[in-house]
Amino acid sequence: MSKILVIAEHLDGKLNSATARAISAAAAVKPESIDVVVLSDAPDAIAAEAAKIEGVSKVVTVARAENKHALAAVLAPQIAKAAAGYSHVFAPSTTFGKDVMPRVAGLLGAAQVSDVMTVQGSHVFTRPIYAGNAIVTVEAPSDHPVVATIRTASWPAAGTSSSAAPIEVLSLDVKLPSHTRFVELKQGKSDRPDLQSAAKVVSGGRGVGSKENFDIIYKFADKIGAAVGASRAAVDAGYVPNEMQVGQTGKIIAPELYMAIGISGAIQHLTGIKDAGTIVAINKDGEAPIFEVADIGLVGDLFKLLPELEAAIG
Amino acid sequence: MKILVGYKRVVDYNVRVQVKADGTGVVTEGVKLSANPFDDIALEEALRLREKGVAEEVVIVGIGPADLTAHLRNGLAMGANRAIHVTTTEAVQPLTAARVLLKLVEKESPGLVIVGKQAIDDDANQTGQMLAALWDRPQATFAGKVEIADGKATVAREVDAGMETLDVDLPAVITTDLRLNEPRFIKLPDIMKAKSKPIDVIELGSLGVDTGDHLKITHYAAPPKRSKGVMVKDAAELVAALKHKGLL
């Protein structure tokens, strides 16, 4: 029977909701147990959050001062050690999981399954390649633990349990390197919903034209309570910061409503929005590829249409 | 300092890849192949560090069949000093690539290894991190800015929350993100010059790395298609359609 260890992702003392999505994927393996490990300098509050997620058998905490920041070189040897006795080690396929998990896999001498979309069996999964233009079924060897990152857009967040799972303290005898040091994290401060978990997302592309013009996107997003994203072109042009990029190399998201404004729809962008419930495209070019995937398309000038939309919403 | 750069050849990013009807792979016959865009960024960064006087030599590494030579010549024309061609006819997965790179690292003793954060064919995003693990050295993934001074690298990383900066001791592994730099174009005289630059050829089998513990790919499928939607004629109609779906 499978025993799965899920790595908790957290920031500023709060559990990232991507963790609950990785737990959904773990549950799909139908394992004997799902344990969550929280590595932090102060894990208790995060562990208490994780313990309330449905399907979690227990939460183990590893409290060390070195775990204050999520440094892959520091976390990976601890995770590799904590993985003893587990058949699977999962983490969300966020920049956190993408950074740390291959290092864990390297230490364990195991191949990694990146971006798990579905679970077909305890060692059989599907995952996207070529920017999602092909989906492969992969079988992981059974003589090593399965190290995998979970494509969060493919999985709902696991629900809340009525009773909290037990929390245990784990002490690991692992020597940690000092060759990697955290300097700073510049976070985009925003009162808007989080791009990765928002139900509605409004994204702007090259068609928006400038950093100043992007205000019209923010204004419309605020009107409908949406998070704001962007295409690579808009980020490259400096209209918005990198953490807003949606696509193959940015964030892969699955909101109920995705509105692409002034985005032509390169395949690299489309791969980031394929799982959205409803895609709306507004573009002045009626031939733009975005209209091939849009559920609702509207051809026209975004600077004229967005104020009209706001007025029509009332 | 010497910089080792991973330089993979992939299906060009403009190609819309098609899955073979029998599910055994994707169509690659007659399809344009190019350098992995992230690896071009890795090479460009290495060249800039050499131009700044931080590094003396830039060595590119390719793993693949005999006809990879032309691809490596492109990297040499871009400015790499020399190339190492690890030959194999098998598809190489990240763990094997990392083990191969480790062997070359042990041979070459670079001060820095730069690779793309992912290859746009398998989209695995693993090789750099795995190499750093096997080598027991620091990693700075998804680099948006790199500065080298006093035996360490200060790297600003593109992460979900924003930009994170790390200090890592050298030698280290850096993986590149999109906005680290804009790779230069190759000029005709450089193509001529590249013809005389050395390419070391090493057979993968001679390196003694384990290649057997791969993921087995059992099936390829086309992604589910989104059906073509409807066009609306104005803002009012769009709002009505979204309200009808309960989205507004």
C-alpha cells in the first residue's frame, strides 16, 4: 500500500492553498496514509492549518532556524531524509515545488514526474509536454519513491475535515549547507484576489500598450472582483511584474472565468488557461488565435469596450 | 573561471506539435529543430559574463545523436569557446542528463553551470536542480538577474510571490528564466569562425552513468480540445452572456 508524504508550501506563516491541491492528487492514489510535512522556523500555526485538510492522516513538523526561508538546498536534504518509509513524495508544481523537488529526487536517485494531471494507478500518471500540446502517460519505477510535482490547475483543493489530524514533531539528524543564503523577497503587494486561486481572472496583453494603460485592466478586474494576470508579452514589455505572467513558463491557472484582454493567444499562453471554466477574449484582431479557444469572443477596441462593459454590468 | 552551459536541441517553439495517430509519440519528421530558448538565454548569460571578464571560457554541452553537431556549431557561432557532444541515440531524461553533466563537471571543474530552467519539449524543469543535488552545490533557479563577485553569485529569482534574491557560493548551478537577457543573433562571419572551434565527442556509454531508472512513457495523447465558442457583437451582449452563465 502507498504511503504519501506531501510537502507543505507556506509563506509568512500561512499555508499556501496549492498544498491542498497536492493533497487531492495524493488522495487519488488511494493510499494507506497521507502525511504532510511542514518545514519552517515556526511550523505550529501552519501545521494546524494543514491538519484540518480532509484526507490528511497526520502532520509532521520540522522546526529549525535554517528553515525560515524556503531554500531548496536547505530543505531538500531534510525532505529526502523524512521521505524514508514513504512510497510517494508530492509537492505542488509551483515555483516552490519546481525548485525543491528535483533536488529531492536527485538526492534519492529517483526520476521525477513533473506536473501530474491525473493519477491512473499508484505509479502511473499523466502529464503535459510541449506546452500542453501532448499529454503523456508515464510509469514511474517501483523500486524508488515516486517524486512528483502536482499541476495545481488539474486538481481541486481538498476540503476541510471536521476533526483535525494529529501533529507530531520530527527531528531529523541532517547537516545543512551554509552555501546558500536568503537575501530578500520583493513581493507584489495587492489587495486583489490571488492569481493562482482566484475564481475570476482578467489578463491583459500587448494590446494594452503601456504600464499606464494597464490601469484600465486593474479597474475592470476590481469591478468584477477578479485577480489580474498578463501575457508574457505584457511582462516582457514591462507593463506588469513577472509574478503576473500566465502561461507555459508562468502560472498555470484554472479560474471559473478567464478574460483575455488584448492577448493574441500564443500557444505558450493558452497552455496556462486551458482548464479555465469560461474563456472570454476581447481583441481588435478578429483573426487572433485566442478566439479559437474562447467560449465567448468580442472583436473590438479594448479601450472602448471595457468602459462599456463596466457600464453594462451596472 | 570556466562556465559550463547545457545546450539542448528541441522542436522549435513556433511549431504546433502533433501527436501521432497511434499514440506512440509526437511527429518530429520534417519539423524544425532549434536551441531550447532557455538554453540560448543560458549561453547568452555565460557570454556576457565572459565579456565582463568574470569568466574566461564558455563550454557548451549537448547530449544527442550524431547530427547534433550542427546545433552545437550554432552555439559556437553565438560565441562559446568549445563544445562537448555526448553522443547517444536514446532519448535522455533529466536524471540521466544531470548524471552526465556531473561527470563533465568533475572533468572540467567549472566555476558555474548555467542551464535553462526547462526544455520546451518535455517541460520537466529538473536537470539543473538534480545536477546541484548530485554535485552537492548551491542552486539558483529561475534566474532573472545574475551578478558574480568575490566567489559568489547574487541571483534574483522569478518566483510566484515576486522576486527573491539569493546569495550562493561558487561553484553553483543557475537555471535561467525568460527575462534574464535577450540572446544575440548569430552573424555570418561567426558561423565561419565556429567551423574551426573544437567539439569533443564522448560516447554516453563511456561515462559510466546509470541510465536505466527512467520514467516509462506508455502513451501519447492529444490534449482535449476546447470547442469553438460564440462571438458576441457588443459589450451588452457579452455581459448578458456572462450573467446567463452566473459568472457576473
